[in-house]
Amino acid sequence: MTRAVRLPDGRAVMLAPDVLSLLHCGVLAVESVRVATAPGLIREVETCAADLRQLYSGKMPAEIGALQEARRLYRSAGIEPTRHRPSSEALLRRVLKGKPLYVINNVVDACNLSSLKFLLPIGLYDLDRLQGDVTLRLGREGEQYAGIRKGAVNLAQRLGLFDQAGPFGSPTSDSERTCVTEQTRRLLAIVMATRAYPLAAMRDNLDFMADLFARHCHGQLAFSACLREEDAAC
């Protein structure tokens, strides 16, 4: 049995049986976004980065409590997070090394800021480039996709996102096929955590992201829900 939420356009976002007891995901759909640059958002990112450097300076990742949720997510799916890092940890490591985050565009930058705030991996996709329903499950042998600015991302026995055309995302990297471009107008964002992650915290995460997309990307919230085993939506 799967648990699912249904987007306004009728498509479902589902947890497959092999991850049903492992995952708690926040699902956000946003419409009417305008992909551009946003100086105000860049300043928010820089402020967040400075705060994180002050908070975690000199600490190893294993000593940062807020990183452990994403690491537990990986281990629950049989993935060693020190070999295949959650995207949120990769962002934090860059910040703690004193390196600026890449400035891509307002939509991607808002997602990266959210990931730094929550320290959870977030998948961000152009909703109009997805085909049919979306399923989160463990990948099978041979399943892979072309990552953004990288080669093939292997999903065998790893957590991935799939639509009717195949795999397109994971907690580590998103795909070229469904990435945000200047033509993007509708977004699907999926925040990934373990089943034990509190509902109230996930709701707050989704509210934070929706506010960023509204203030910096002209986005209009179309859908927001939590997806986990006991309750299909929150």
C-alpha cells in the first residue's frame, strides 16, 4: 500500500511500500514563479551563512546535531552518508569552509536557503517537466539519471524520485531533465526527512519555503502537505 497526496492538477505524490515506514516528506507546489535574480534573497542567504559559521565554527559534521536527521534518513535507506552526502550537508560544509554559495537564480537560491535553514535535503523540480504521478521509492539495478552539472546518478538501492518517464531526483542531486530554467513557471518541492520528524516542524518548513517563493519569486502557493505513513496529509 502507498500513501499519497494529490496535487491540484490531479497528479499524485506517493510513498512506495519499501519506504513507507522510513519517510516523512513535505510537498509544496507553487505557481506563477518568475525566474530571475533577487538581491534581497542573496542578502538573506549571506546572513544565514554567517549565522551558521558562527554557530558551528570548528565543529565536525558528526558534532552538529542538526545534521543528524539527514544522516539518519540516509542510513534508514541503507546509504552511508559519509560516502554519499545529503545535499543539505554539502551546502553546510561549503558555508563552514567560508565559501559563498553558488548564485543560480531566485528559485534555486530560495531552495538552497531553505535547505540550510532546515538542514534537510530538498528536491526542487519544474512541475511542467514531470510526467504523471511522482513516487518516492528505492531504486533498482540500472536505474539512473543525468545529474545537474555532473554525470549519471546511480539509484540502485538508494532513495529516489520517479515519474512515468523514469528517475529524476534524490536527496543528493536533482536531474537535468526536471531542473528549473528561465522558462519555469510551476514548481514542485519535496523536503525529505525520516518518519520520526515532527509534523509541526515540517509544516513550519513548508510555510518558510512558501514565504520565500512569494517574496522573492512572485510565487503563488498552490499546494502544501505532509506525506508519511499514518496520515496522507497534514
